[in-house]
Amino acid sequence: MTQVYLIRHGETEWNVARRIQGQTDSKLTSLGELQARQAGKRLKNMGITHIIASDLGRTRQTAQLLAEYCHIEPTFDSRLRELNMGILEQRRVDSLTPEEEQQRMLILDGTPNGRIPQGESLTELSTRMRAALEDCKKLPEGSRPVLVSHGIALGSLLGNVLGLPPYAERRLRLRNCSLSLVESQNSPWLAPGWIVEFAGDTQHLTAEALDEIQR
């Protein structure tokens, strides 16, 4: 059995400003740093052997904070990057024109092969995220890695494990620094291969590290 933990990065300045990030960098807020430290405290005694993160700035920051508690040097994998959101990156969500809002919805509403102009398709995202997960099986026996990635990217991966098409409507809420777990196993009562043990867990985040919606 292979266990792989999944963590979304901490809150960023653009999360607060409601800017579309995609593959553009935005620094963690002080709250985001606190979230990452609290996630690190949870992981500290869970036998984590590898921290593998997206190479974007916000995931690098999160991984480095997790590393302080797990005492593991992070490595970085560009396959774990967020969806490339093309022409809408850096835009505030409330500033989009009706046409641009329709383009944004192509990655949310179940449109087959949804893609923002000049961006990446959900199929491309799902394919690279699944490849990164499969490579965890190549780690030494007994490894327990954590993948540090992004909201849409991790939602796509979890949907893939559940057998959903890449363009399925988004119905998983993965808050900043939420924790998920997938396992590769062979159970007599579950489909063989990867299964979702839990998703979007925030029990390690105290009240001071939760946004207003979470409280």
C-alpha cells in the first residue's frame, strides 16, 4: 500500500484580493504562513518521508514551512503547478466582463475540454497531476510523501482518482492548507488502485487560522 498526502498551499495575497492566480506567483499572507505551520505540526509525527511541491512561489513557501517540522528538504515538480488560466491570470474576479466570466466558467461547469483562451485544458491538468501521483510508487518502499499543490490541481487529481472526467463540475472544496489522503491498495471491498481516504480536512487549523467562511 502506498499512502500519499496532499496539501494545498497557504492563503496568498491574491486569494484575499480575489485575483486569478493560475501559474502567476503571489506571496503567502501572514495567515497563510500560520496555516502552513499548523499543517506542519500535524505532519510532524506522521512519518512523512518526502515533501514534493509545485515549483510556483506560493507552494515553495508552504513546502519550506512544512519542512521546518518534518525535517525534510523539499523537492519541486512542475507537474504539480496550478492550472494555467491563460488570459485571465492576474485579473480580479469581480472585474471580469460577462464574456470573460463565461470563459472562467469553462473550467468549473462541466464543459468538455474546458479551457480559458491561451490557457491549459482540464484534461492536460489531470494528466500531469496523475503522472506525478503515479511516480510516488517509484519511491523507496515504506515512503510516505506529501504533495504540495493548488486548489484546482488537487481537485482535478482527486476527481481523477474517483473516476470522474477531467471536466467534471467542481464540487470538492479544498481550503488553504487543507489535507487529503489517497492510497494505492487492493481491498476486497474497494476498486483496486488509488482510493480517496479523506479530502479537504482542516482539523489542524485553529480558529485564528480559519477564514470567516470556515469559522
